[in-house]
Amino acid sequence: MGKVLLIEDDTLIQRAVASKLKKEGFEMVCCNDGKEGLEKLATELPDLVLTDVMLPYVSGLEIVNAVKSLTEKPIKVIVFSTMGQEKIVQEAFDLGADDYITKPFSLNELVIRVKKQLTR
Amino acid sequence: MNSGAFFRLLSPEHLYFSAALFALLTLLLVGMIYLFLYIKKRRFRVKKSITGQLNDWISEQMTMEEDGSFITLPDFAPHFKKKYVRQFITDNLINFKKSVAGHLSDSVVRLYEHSGLKKDSEARMKSLRWHLRSRGIYELYMMQQRESLSDILDYTNSNNEYVRMEAQTAIIGFDGFKGLIFLNDLHYPLYEWQQIKLLEQLDAFNSEEMPHLPSWLRSANSYVVQFALKLTEVYQQFRVHGEVVQCLGSDNQKIRNQAIKTLGSIAHEDTVFILRQQYFTETIANQLEILRQTGINGTEEDIEFLKGRLYEEDDSLKLEAGRAIVAITPGHIATLKHIAANDPIIHSIANQIKYELTS
């Protein structure tokens, strides 16, 4: 169905999201921080990137920027945000993010959004 | 040990004894550092193993998500008696719950309840130490433990600021507008920051009637009155216009200031007249607010009053009066320019307003 790169420093959320998307048939690549995320982005060339905005070493916004400006392959990006981070979400959209999802989110809703991005 | 005794220890006759003492102290210090690092490392390993178990539990729980009825408890037993382990699990579950909604979030609450972590939170809430008490309230609220609501309500009037704030946040989180009932008996301050936080929390709920609003506006606690005025302003409670006007008679400058703003947002035909009467007894900050509200709610009838304010001693009042005149009727910029012909300060004000209008 597609390869998803998940960049999330909270391991419990990472596991929950990865399990759910794997169950839905996606190939998952997971990382705990932005630095590792950038490395995996270059080596794995995923179809979609799911990234938290607040990450260690490299922020989610830098990830969005890297996805949209450094890779030639058209990769979709969905950003995880929390309530009150509207400005950051706006910045992410300005940098080319395709969608965002606010925590707390339902995993089923996340699946719908991921599928929607990958079928466009 | 005074310095004399210390130097005696260094004298030749005490040398062996001092060397042995220092060696012993050094050994003790090294031992303590080792023990500290050992405990830290052990705790790190335990936490890592628990995180792994929680991860497994999540994956397992998700495979059962479709029928929605299963809950499996991870085997934390070997470590579960340790307080720090239980606290670690609680913190992790709360963090996780903050991020997910739906069935998985419900399962996290069930895990918290079934594994006895809820009892820990309840015990913390009843602790004599304020930081534990406020933590307990936070945990019970985050885990949606409505049965603790009445206990939490008691803490909304705690003499400890942090316990009080946590309890108020929890009550509003649970009950929205109905939770505001704590204002009835609040004897302690409700600081500005907490007021902003509560208003933000209420924003997530559908607006409901606030039957106690008139009594909050008459409360003996000035913080409750200020907050009630903000509620009136935000939720456009026109029915308490009379009570808000009464607040203009308060000795508290902040209450009067908020009352002026609130009246501006629930204004009716007499409001500007009331504010104009108030103007002459007010502080400069409140006079500025009255001029702002007159600009928003005023009519041609108020222009003469505002023109008079152009000759106030304070320049900020002159500027605000000029802005209010133009806000009522933009064409009055010409009136300002006419007055400005004889007064250099009003001339500058007119230019400033013209710049504001065009920028």
C-alpha cells in the first residue's frame, strides 16, 4: 500500500501508530528523533512521512522542509500537532505539509488521512 | 570542625590517624557514588523493560480493538510494588492518553483502573504534601475518574495555590460550565493566568447558561467578580447588564476596568451614557477604556463629549478621544483637522489617526 516513515519521539505513540498502520498493510519505518528521520528519509525514500512537530535534534518543520525541498520524489507529509500549535501548523503548511492531525487523535482517523494522501 | 582542629589533624603525631580518616571518607564517597549510579542504572533498566511491556500491551490491545471488549494486563508484577515504577507507568499512560482518542484511550483508562494505579492517585490526592496532592488531582482528571469529582471540588478552595488551580482545571475539564460552581465558595485568589486557562478550557464546551452569574458579579472575592465579568464579556450575557453597571462602583480599579470592557461588549442604548458619567471619576487607564468603548458603541450624540476630551491634559486621552470620534463617523477626520488648525498637538493626533486609517 505504501511505505510510511514515522518520526515520533514518544515510543508508546510510535508503537501504537506503527502497529495500526502495519495492520492496514503499510510498510513502516520508525525513528525516534529528527536527525535519524532525515537519514531515513534519504535512504528509505518513503511515500509518506508522519512527523511530530516537536522532535529532538531536528524539528518537525525542518523535516517538512527537507521532504519538500531536498527530495525529488513527491512525498506526502502529515504533521502531528497539539492544541495551541496552530502557528506551527501554519508554518508547516507554508513549507508544503499536506495535512495535519491534532493530538489526541483517533488511530482510525489517522488511517483515513494517510490513505487519502496516498490515493491522491 | 574548626580550622584549629583541622590543622591539628595534619600535625605529624596525628598523621596516621588523619590518613586513615581521609582514606575512609574517600572510600565512603566512592561507595556512595557507586551505589547511586548502580541504583540509577537499575532503575533505567526497569523503566526500559516496562516501556517495552507497555509497547507490547499497546500492540496486543490494538489487535483486539475491533471487538472492543478485551483488556490484557502486562505482567509488571516483579517491579510493581515499587512506588517509582508505578509512578513511571502512570506518567507514561497519561502521556499516551494525551495523544490518542477513541477505543485505545478507553483501554488505557481501564488499564490504569485495573492495575491499581488509580488507588495510588487517590492516595496522592489525600497526601499532606501539596505537590503530591496536586499531582494526584491531575492524574485522576487525566484518567477521567469522575467518582473523585466531589473530593476534587473540595480542593478548588484549597489554601495552596497549585492544588487549587489543578482542582479548578479538573472540575472544568469534567463538567465544563457546570464546573464553575466552585466560584460560589471561592475564598482565595483566582489569578489572571488561571482565569485565561479556564476561559480557554471552556472554549471547548458548548456555551451553557450560568445561573449563578449574578451572584458571582456580587461576590466578596474580587477575583471572582473579575472572572465573572470576563465570562459575561466572552459569552455575551446581556441579562446581567445591571449587575455589571453596579461593578462600576467598586473600589477595585481592575474590577471597574473589566466592567467597562464588559459593558462595551453587552452594550444597549444607555450604556455609553453610563460610561460617560463614569468617565469623570475614573483613573486615566479606565478613562482610556471608556473612550475606546465609546468609539465602538457611541453615536453622533457622543461626539460633543469626545470633542471635549481633546482638551484633556493627558495626550493619550486626547489621542484616544480622536480615535473614538473617527471610529463613530470616519468623516469626522475633517472635524479633527478643523480643530487642529488652532492646536499643534491635535494636529499631530489628526495626522496619526489619518496614518492609522490608511495603514
